[in-house]
Amino acid sequence: MIRDILEIIKDFIVEKLKSRIFYVTLFFLCLSGVLVYRLFNLQIINGEKYQSSFQYKSLKTVSVKATRGKIFDCNGKLLAYNESSYNLSFTSNADLTEAADKKNMSVNELRNEIVYKTILILEQNGDSLSVELPIKLDANGNMKFTISGSQLNTFYMNVYGASSVDALTDAQKNATAREVFDYMRSDELFNISGDYSDAYVLKILAVRYEVWLNRYQQYMTVDIANNISQQSYAAITENMDTLLGMDVSIESNRVYNDAIYFSHIIGYIGNISNEELEEYNAKLDEDQQYDSNDMVGKLGLEQSYEDQLRGVDGSQKMYVDNMGKVLEIIEKTDSVAGNDIYLTLDSDLQKYCYNALEKELSYILLANLKNVTTSKEKEDIPITDVYSAFFDNNIIDIKALNAANATDNEKNVYNTFVSSKQYTLNALSDILKSSHTELYNLSDQYKDYMEFICETLSSNGIYDSSAVDKDSDTYNNYVNDKISLYEYLKYCISQGVIDITGIQTSSDYYDTDEIYNVIVDYVLKEFEDDSDFDKRVFKYMILSGEITGSQVIYLLYDQGILNSTTDEDYEEFTSGVLSNFEFIYRKIKKLEITPAMLALDPCSGSIVVVDPATGTVRAMVSYPSYDNNKLTNVIDPDYYAKITEDKTTPMYNRATMQRTAPGSTYKMLIAAAGLQEGVIDVGSVITDYGTFSKVVPSPACWLRSGHGTLGLADAIEVSCNGFFYEVGYRLATDSKGVYQDAQGIDKIQKYASLFGLDQKSGVEIEEMDPHVSDTDAVRSSIGQGTNNYAPVQLARYVTTIANEGNCYDLTLVNEIKNIDGRTVYKSDNVPKNTVDLTDSQWAVIKQGMRQMVSDHTSPSALINQINVNVAGKTGTAEEDTTRPDHALFVSFAPYENPEVSVTCVIPHGYTSGNAEELAGMVYAYMYDPDKLDTLDITGNNQMSD
């Protein structure tokens, strides 16, 4: 039949070519081509294929993601790996027109039905959506936004299709959560019928909104549920014919073993940001570019070694139908897995150090915990501070006190709180608007509230405290409690350091009194829904006895922080055998209430353990920590909110990021500088009179009566400030005998550089820059001045002392291997600097460190009870006169032939003896584990340094 038609067409063309109407016949030729096309039933145009069924096919190239490399400890124990999971996605451009027509509904209505049915399947199998609309429904059916500020403005812009905030109408800018909800469910956007409850509409909207944001990207699929169960996977795949646009893919998720111990080092992975996409792709060949769906390292080694861990993506060319369903794979390139990283860390030692640090912190708390309501001693921790801490650090959920399922105790506490808060607001209103009471006539409670008002105005950008004239009489009268906040704020208004443009008001013209009234009304309104204000109210309710310690303890059980059914102390507490104080004391000792939960001083710390022969890090601990499993792949929003609001900042790596003054741990560096520069020798003696009078103002030794005449080793042992003041003074004295501070600083900085203290330590993760003191050579010589170092930097410094002069870059990575097991990187462990002292000079410095432990520390201390000789140096640094001092200890062992260095830093740890005690626990684990069963930890090791 086809052949006959072709013959007819040919004869027709030949005949017409003989006539003058050739161009007319060309039109018929085109029509004939269409007929032939129909008959041949096959034509490919621009990569799209049409068959007799008119089935649409589109050529699509997709990336095949490489498996991310694994991370191991030094003994081959797996720390980070990949695990397959089922992820549910929804296609953004699925054509549902035909299916919707068959069901006699709109495409919008069909999409809503598909999403709703999918949600039901997920929930029936214990799964949930990973997308969430920034609107929540409370117990009373009220809609509330879960975001504010710029995030809310962006949401408004997306919902209303505005190009900028200015393009929004006033009604749109100020729309309530309910108004946005109603608009989104209307036929203006997603046309969600009234057949669904508000709770399910919010879930449907979450999916529809997420997909809608990607509506301009062809073939874009949007993940809406991650790591779903096998049951959900089976149910969804069985119903693909009705759940059009839904797709379940098998994906590789990152998993971290013993997460809390390693999260600061390993970090986590997450979706690539636009900034990261641009930065990475600028350095990559076109065939290895990242796309917006890729996961990259966000912190730690995951970020530092992204290029090694990522691997090489493969690709597939395929035909897909109009629903995005794969019809045929026509070309495939295999991916290559990322390289595996082998760390220098010993995971068992790392875990022990973390637990030991937590235990030491708890014993410091217990040593200073007092069964009193208040105390003027900064070292004391009143029991009421513990009760308040449960509220202040969000351990007890204030909002849950008024939940529908709240216990009688929770309701009673909440009702008391509501009354007390209203009374406080009324009292503040009277003080601010009427009485204008001077600060010296206010109670400590209301003085605190006055200061909190200034903090609130400052944090909200209304009050610029930095612009206030600190020399003015008004300012000094205020800080000395001589005038009222009313007078001070009016002064600030007159000086232009108050800006109310950010406060919505009804008038544009104000005098000073009017501006003051605007501020007062603003503050009182803010405090009505301010969680920090609420926490202050609870603090003073506890101090006044409006809420008792027993009620707070019962709240711990009410909210599941403690479990009454398994808690052996519960019965003793309820029967009165245990007092409130005894109960709290016991729970802290058992670590059922941890230092991290309380966020009191001390609640944090770090330990760094290094091999002096190579600079390899065997343990690097920061407490408290976090679970990076809950931040990787897809962030758990509730967990993220919890840890970002935690006052202990658990994501902050204290080992590499928290700088403190080194205190007396710096004295070995000054000793080395003095010996090398020739201002002292190994036999020099210096007399300490208690006060160093060669400079003014004259600094004092910690032993006010002075240590008398000492040699270098003894000066290190007893940490004599006077001795090292003199060394610093000599370093700064020129050839004519004139003191030149700049000269002394130059020499101190020279030796700080040789010991690696003027640069980062070398560890392959985020680290704060150190700061070598740049003023006051005399005070800098005892670790004061402006010296500031992170623990990992002090660890490199003491490691250099231990190995007598080889300053290594510290490293966490020992080796990197590819998928075939071939080594592609090996740490070379080459010293970066050397400190050239003679054997006798090193010997006297190290002898002083050994004497500090053996002779200056109690013989009964753990560090002197174990089967290894430890050499070390304590250090104390004061940062805040209202808080305990920082505690530091740098050390190495064995003294005779160092194999390991241990550096411990406890911010606000009271006394350096506590840091030394912690180091003793680490050495006991490594050299005398039998002693761990007889630990005598006091948390109150007094040490003068």
C-alpha cells in the first residue's frame, strides 16, 4: 500500500514539473510528506520520539551520584559511612490533565488528592513528610507563623508572587498566618477543598508549596519524605498508577557511629548552597560540576576533604515520558566511589576522654554546689541556680506547662507563673511610667529587669550603647545606680543614641517625653511574648519561693527528662528520704543531670592528646557535643532549633575555636626565650619579693609575700610570677640598660612563632587564629598581656617541649585510600619549625615541669598514683571578674621518654588543679587502667599558679 502511494506521488510530481505551476505542487508535496510520516509511523525531531500511539518521549541525562568515601579511626573502626534509604519525591511538572479529565476534576484538585493519599500511606506506616510549611496549628486551632523577620518577608514574597518586599501590598505585608493559609488553599493558588481538616491542609500545602517553588525547572523532582519505611515504599510503588508524579528512589544517606564523640571533628553533610555551588564549580571541570541537588560537607573533615570524599559521578542518558517515568536507558557511565580517610584518632581513647571530661565537670559543680538561695561568692553555686537553669536552658519546656495533657503540677506552676508575670509587668510599668525610681532604691530583681530592658533595646537595634559618652556624668551615675532608667533613657534620647524608626507608631513627630513613652510601651509589649523575660520571671519566682524546688523536680518527671518508672531515686525523693538538695546532688553525680543540661560554670571543656614524635592527634575532645546524624542529609528542624538555642553552644568546637589566655602555661616559652637570648642561663637565680617594682604599675606574684630566691626549674615548679617578670624585663632591656617594651614584645613573638603559637596548629578542620601578645612584655611573660590561644595550639606548643624542639603541624588525617585500596595520601610528619636549645637547657625546663607534678601536686592526687611519671604545667586565666577563672594544664609523659602529650582546658573551671586532675584521668586510662576503678575525683583541686 505504501509503495503504491509513493508511486502515485512520484508520477504526480513529474507531471507537474512539466507545467508552470511547480510551486503550487510543492505545497501538495508537503502534505504528502505528512501522510508518509503517518504511514511510516516513526520520526525523531530534536530528540523527541513519536510513535503510532503518539507516546511522548524526551531525552534526558541524569547524574549517577558517586558513593561518598568512608572515614575510619587509626585502628580501622568505622566512624562515617553510607546507608541506603528510600526517599519519596514529587515531580514538579507532571502532566495530570488527562487523568484529571477522567476523574472530572481540576489538575489542582487531583494533585491535592494525590498528596493527601500519599500522606495517609506515610502516616499509616509511621513515616512523615520532610517538608513543612512555616505555619503551625496550636491546640486551640489558631494559626501561627514559625518564622519571622526576613524569613517571613521572603515567604510572603513567594506566596504572593512579589519580586521584592516593596512590591507587596500593605495587606500582604501584614497578613496573619490564617490569612496566608486561606489564600494558599483558595483557587488563587492550590484550590484545596473543605473536605480536608486544617491539619491535613497544612501538610498538603507544605508539599504543594515546595513543588511550586521549583515550578520553573523542567523535570525537577522535589524530595518530600526521606528515609521512609519498606512498608511505605511498597504501598506507594503498588499505587503508582494513581499516585501520579510520586516517585520513590533509593538514596545513599550518611551515617555516623558514636556521633556525639566525633561530631566536632567529622562534621556533617547537607544540601549545597548557592554560594557553595558557585565556589566549588569555579574550580571544577565542566563534566564534574555540582548541581543544586548535591550534598556537600558542611563542617569538619566532611567539608575539608570534600574533594577526596565526594568521588566521581557517573551519568545515564534515557528516554522519559511526560510524567518523568524512565522508559529506556540508552547510555551509561559508572560512578567512582570517593576515597576513604583513615584518621590518627583512637576512637576508644576519644570516647574515654569525652566521658572523663563530663565527669570532671560534674564533680567541679558538686564541689561548689551550696544548699543556699543566694551567695555573694562567685565560686558558690546556690541550689536555686540549678532550679533556674532547667528553665533558662530550655530543659523544662515552659510552653508545655499549659498543654492540654499537662499534669496538675505543670498547671499549678503555669498558673503561678502567669500571675507572677503579670504582677512583674505591672510593677515595671509603674517604675517606668510613674515612679521613675532610682536604681539604688530598687531590689536586685528590678535592677536586673532595668538592665534587661537595655539589653532588649540594644539587641533590637533601638539603643546603641557603643555611641554613649562613657565619660558623661549621666552615664556614670547610671552604671553606679545613682539615677533611674527613666533619666538615663531620656539622656540617651537627647544624645541621639536611641532610634525608634523600627517601631511602628502612629505619628512621625515626637519630643523627648513622647519618644520615651513609645519606648516604654514597646518594651512592655515585647515582654508579653519574650521567652528570655519569661525565664527571668521563673528565676525570681524560684528565689522568692513562689515555685519550690520540689515542684521543679516533679517537672523533670512530668516532662520526661527523668523517668519515674525506672528511677531508683524517685521513691526516696517522694517519701522524703532525699531532700531536694540531696536529690539534685545525686542526679548530677550520676550524670542523669549533666553539666551540659545546666549550662552553669563550668559546663564545657576540651582535651587534646598528641603523639610528640609525629604531631599526630590521638584524641581531640570538645564538650558538650551534638548528634551530627540529626543534621546530615536532611536537618531535623526541632533538633537544630534545640541545639542552636542551647546556652552551652554544643556545635562550637572548644578544642579549636575557644581562645583563652594561656596563663602560667606560657612560662616554659619565656624560659626558652631567656635561655636562648642569654638573659638567663641554666644556673641563674632570681629573687621574688612579691611585687615587681621595676615597672609601674607594679605587678604582683600570686604569692604576695614572694617566693624568695629561685632557680629556673624551681620557678617553673611553683609558678613564680616574680621570676618570669624579671626574665620578661631583661628581654625588653636594651644594651644601654633601658627598658624597651617593644623590644621585649618582639622577642616574645619570635619564640611564640618558633613554638607555633603565631599560627593555626595544622589540624584539618575549622580553627581560630591565635594571638600573640603585642603589649606589656613583663605581664606577657606570665601568659597575660593579650595572649590568646586555642587548646589545640597549646597542645602543639607543649608537644614541641616534649620532643625538645620539633614543632610539627598537628594532623588528624593519617592516610587516604581510593576504592581499590591504593594509598593516595600519607601524612609526612615533617617538623615545621625547630627550637634550638641545648640538652641542658631543655633538661632544666622539663625538670621544672616534672617537679610541678611530683613535688608541687599532692602525693595522693591521681596523677601521682599511676605507673608513669608525668611532667606538666598548670595555668589560670581570669576573663570575667564575676565568674570563676579558666583552668589549664599542659603536660607530657613519660617524663624520661615522652610518648604522649595531654592538654586540658576547662573554661571557668575554678582552679588549674581541676584541669590537672582531668589529665591524670587520661594518663590513668593509657598507662594504669586499674587505677580507674579507684578514682578519687574531688573537683576541688586547689592549685596556685
